Amino acid sequence: MSAHAFNLDNIDDAVFDAFMNLPENMVGEIIAGELHTVPRPAPKHSLAGSSLGFSIGGPFHHGTNGPGGWWILDEPELHIEGDIVVPDLAGWRRERMPTLPDTAWFEAVPDWACEILSPRTARHDRVVKMPLYAHWGVRHLWLVDPDLRVLEAYELSAGKWVLLKALQEDDEVQLPPFDAAGFSLATLWG
């Protein structure tokens, strides 16, 4: 159990029941005791997330032509400090989390998180989730907007997000924490 231990007692029973009974076409999160729901991503948003997972997963998760040493996962369910959050992608350095948990969720704060923005989720991802990730101490955050074809890379510094770089279209992506191997941003757009 991490220093950010999850406590189910902090969640109202009615909110948790609603969360557990969401239809399969919805993604639910509980943040500060409130249920937030969004539909499953549209195809181009799913493609961007899956392609990003492949692009960094090869060198960093599997160690193919890269350093390895990471767990890179799609839509992991995080249970931290009484919140339930589902980033589109997240990564943990294996030195901090040597094995995957036996539960269907994670209680360890990821080292990197990524949100794939859509018109329906962009405000929530920026206004609600970005500050929450900073509070938890996630070191790196990427925001990917498939509609604008933009990737924004942030690093946590003194509890605040600092924009490292914004890339667009087919720029080369070689950004922390995955700067040991690069790929073309165009691979996310299909």
C-alpha cells in the first residue's frame, strides 16, 4: 500500500453504487466524492491512445530498441486518496513498482499519465484531473488532442505543471520521461 492509500469509506454508498452500475459504453470516475462520467472514446481518440501506447510501449515497456524499465497501460483504474480515476494511459517505473498488483486497480501513483482530449473531456482533463495528478505527485503528464493534432508535455516542478514542449502534426516526439527513444507524432493520427 502506498502513502496515498485508497479508502472506500470516503465514498458515499449511492455514488459508489452508481459508479459500479455504469453501462459498458461509459467511463466513470469518482473525484472528491462526485461521480463523473463520459462516453467511451471516439475511434480517432482511441487510435491516438492505442498508437501512443504502441509507440512508447515498444521501447519502454518491452525494451524493444529502447531502455525498458516501465509498465505502460491503457486505461488503468487508479484508487488513490479516496478518488477513482482512469487516465487514458499511465506508466510506472518498474524500479518503483516491480510487479503489477493482484487487484483490478492500482494504488501506486503513476510516474507518467496521458489524457487523450476530446471536446467532451478536455475541460475535465485540464480543470479537474491535471490539478489532481499534481496533488498526487505524478511527475509527467502528456495531453494529446487528436482534433488539433497536438501533444503537450508537462513536468511537475514544485507542485506545479510546467509546459516542457507542445508538438504538432508530424513533429518528432522525444520528451521526458521517454526521451531515450523517439517516434513521429504523425503515428497517432492514422
